Amino acid sequence: MTPSSLPRRWFRFSLRTFFVAVTIFGVWLAVQVKWIRDRHEAAKDRPELYVDCISVGPAPATPPWSLRLLGAPGYGWVYVHVADEAHLSEDDRRREQLARSLFPEAEIVIVHTEELSL
């Protein structure tokens, strides 16, 4: 038989392999959706986390590709309000780290405020 007369073999996989692939994709998608929800929650006007989470300028920052794929907006700046800029408390450092992990595309700005209105 010549190579052109051989029957064409399609790629095969088992149903178990398909279910594993769908499960992995579902877990990845759930993590991305949770990240987007956390970003939206942090971007709300909540004095205990961030007072002004805004995107400014004509071209906002581009979010990571996985969030961009799901339609999440980018943020140019994230303002983290603290009581004392010179001596950040452990709570302030934690909020700053949270802002950096939720908004990797944004510039994190530490802003000194006298008293936050809760």
C-alpha cells in the first residue's frame, strides 16, 4: 500500500482524559473569575481597603492576559490610604501586598490620610 491509500487515523483520547482536561480548565476558569470578583470588590469605595481604585488617562493599563480574555478592565493607579506613610503598620503592608497581587498592572500609590471615615 502506498502512503496515500492508507486510511487516515484521527487523534484518539479516552473519555477519562477528556474529563480530566475539562476539570483542569474549569478550575483555571474558577480561579480567574474569583480574581476578577476580588478586583471588583477592592475597587469599590471601601475605606478599610482602598478609597480610590481608579483608572485614569486615555489609555488605562492592560490587565494580565487571562483577565483581559474574560473582559476585566485594567487599572492605572491604585491608591492605598494609610495613617502614617513613614511608619507603615503590619496591616498597611498587608493591604499594599493585597493591592499588588490583585492589580499587577497598576502603579500602587501610598497616600497618607489623617483619619478614614468608616
